[in-house]
Amino acid sequence: MNAKPASISENLIEFRDVAYHINDIPTRMIVSDISLRIPRGETLVLLGRSGSGKTTLLKLINGMLLPPKGVVLVQNCATTEWNPIRLRRGIGYVIQEAGLFPHFTVAENVALVPTLENWDAPRTAARVQEMLHLVGLDPRDFAHRLPRELSGGQRQRVGVARALAADPPILLMDEPFGALDPVTRAELQREFSALVRRLDKTIVFVTHDLREALLLASRIVLLQAGRIVASATPQEFLRLDHAEVRAFTSSLSVSPGAFV
Amino acid sequence: MSPWTFILDHRGEILSATLDHFTLVVIAMAIAILIGVPLGMFIVQRPTLRTIALGIASIFQTIPSLALFGFLIPIPFIGGIGKRTAIVALVLYALLPILRNTYVGLTGIDPAVLESAEAMGMTRSQILFRVRLPLALAVILAGIRTATIITIGVATIAAAIGAGGLGTFIFRGVALVSDALILAGAIPAALLALIADFLLGFLERRLRIS
């Protein structure tokens, strides 16, 4: 864990007393009182039930949502000050079902951000090869396929390759493995956690799966009804005395035949 | 005289009327596409304008075609007797399916695809031209196909205001109570519609993704 102590003090992402509410209805809070520092190299897992505001926090980081109250700083600059296009090109984004472009081949999907950034063709092609190898797909076999010719797990691998292609310092992942069957999910989680330890990325990972959070996180932040209720390393997290933490930890234990 | 001998005897005239008809349809469709597709792109992000544009286009569709040709005759510049008026009316008819399908095609895209496009730092116009438009192409083409078939049919009525085409035979046939004349107009018109349907349908299937 914490593989990069030298740079750990630098905050890449910071929330300062952020609140977000639907359009013009300040009483309808989605998230509130959010203060959070995410140092370089951290893999922060935002854990919470559906509707707890996890995805909202993610979209506040890449400027897809702007905070009506408080500031979100990315690389020491408020998201409201960033040019949204420049901000997002420096942040990889992976979502459930991958969101690959169905009319692009695997190679074109992975090459998306490098192409937008006007990399020359040989550099882009080399990068695509490198990325596909990184996520365990043989370019000779997969580069020219369309997303519909891939399995769910392969699509998700391509999604990760696409997000990493332009080498962004930050990676946002919104339940990337949520739609996969349990066996494929476990396989991708294992590979991804190994990958994370090799890459020097700051990752914010959204999930409602405690098992996934424990496996991947250097720190777990638990959200409940739009507020942070706990923040701990995976080891500490299991020992926390909080009702919502217990609700999640009890979801881990299985007694076979208990309901028979 | 049987319709077949009539058609064979007058094949030169019928062929030139078919060509006239075809030209009328191609010009009207070209204009309708040039108006309908960009307008459809424009109204995607503008709900008020969308209601107005789709509403007006729907109203034109409800006007009986012969009446629409009649209404246009007295209008200065676009009206009068002849091809120009016919083309205006045909464009108005073709507009709705093209406009509606462009809008539906552009908005009916998987939200996850649009979300990742935005999150990857694509600009609004990059999303439109590189993602939305290519993915909407098959649906837009389906609208163009519908509009083309409508236009081929409606264009037969354009003969009533002196625009020529295959309708000339049909109107003459109705006046003279001659099946042979009516069929001399109707059969080529039906064939044109079938061929257009087949070719555009083929193109549409080629463009369909997923």
C-alpha cells in the first residue's frame, strides 16, 4: 500500500466544503459538507449505497458538474477556473458498460484522446499497442474489432485502456466492473489492483461493493445521504464503529443455508 | 388496346416523363435533406424551437397534397404554375420524416457513450460530428427513405399544376377513363418507389451499427 511516500503530501484533488444540489433547489441536496483531500498516488474508493452521491462527487472532479457552493481543486486550480476540455483530457474516465463508441474499432476507441490531442500517427499506434498489452488484450486479435464483437469483460478492459491512453495523472472510475458476471468481475478486480500498483495514478473509484473497495483502496471514504460518514484505510475501516459501516461489513458475511 | 401495347407504343414518352418525375423527386429531396438534416441538428439542444419546427412540419403533412399545390399557386415568387411550385410543395412534404428522424437519431444515442465522450474532453462539435452524427446516420437515412417514397407518390399530383412527370398520364387517363393511360403513369411511379426503397434500405442496413 502507499507505494509513493515521496509525493504523498501533494494534494492532486481537493474538495473544500462542497455542496451540490439539483438546479435551483438548494433544499434538495445531493451532496453537502464535502471536504476531502486526495494526495497524488492514492486510490480513493468512494463507497456508498445507490443515491448516496458517489457519482456526483466524481463528476464534480472533472467539471461535468460545477459546485454551487465550495470549491473543487484539481492540481491546485478550481474546476470553475479550468478550461473544461483541458481539465477532462488530463483525467481518465471509466464507467459501467464502458461507454465505448460503437462505430469505432477497439484501436480507434483507445486512440481517442491521443487523436484529440493531435498525437502523430506512429506515436498513437504505438501507444494503442502498449495500452492493449497493458490490459491483457492481444492487439493482433483485438485492435480491429468493434465493441459489439467483445465480451463485457473485454469491453471493460478496452475502457480502461482508453482512459489510460493519454497518460492522465488522474483516473475516475464509476462502478467499472459493476455490470460484469461475478467471476469476470473478480478476475478484472485482481488484474486491476495489480495494474494500479504499477502505475503512478491518482484514482477515485466509485463502488457499492465493499469487497471491491477493500481490495483496491488505499483509503475508503464512506458516503451516506450525500455526506462523508467515514474515511479510513481498508484495515481500519472494518473496525470502525458506525451504523453504516456495519451495514456494509455485514453484507460481506454469508452463512450458507441460513434462510432455508 | 391493351395497356401493355399502349405502354410499349409510347415507351419514349413514358421514359421521358419518368425522367422528369425522377428529376423532380431528386431536386425536392436534395433541398429537403439540406434543410431537414441541419435543422434537425440545430433543434437537438433547443426544446422550444424543436416543438415549433416539428409542429410546423407536421401541419404540412396533414394538408392534402392537391390542396397544398393549390394553396401555393397564388403565392408570389415560390408560387405559380410549373415545376418550381411543385418542388416547394414536395420539399414541405418530405421535411417532416427527415427532420423527425434526424432529431430522433441524434437524441437516441446510448447515454453512456455521450457521457464518456464528454468526460474524455471532446468539445460539443466533436461530439456532434464524430459521435452523434455517425451513430444517427442509419436513422436519418430511414427518414430520407420514407420521405423519398412519399415524394415519388405525391409528385404524381404535381402534374395538376403543370409540373410534368408521370402524373401527366394519370390525370389524362382519369379524364379519358383510360386504364392504359393511368397504368402508363402508375407502373413506372411504383417501380421508382420500389427501386428507391430497395437501394436506400440497402444503404441503411450497411450503416446500421450494433
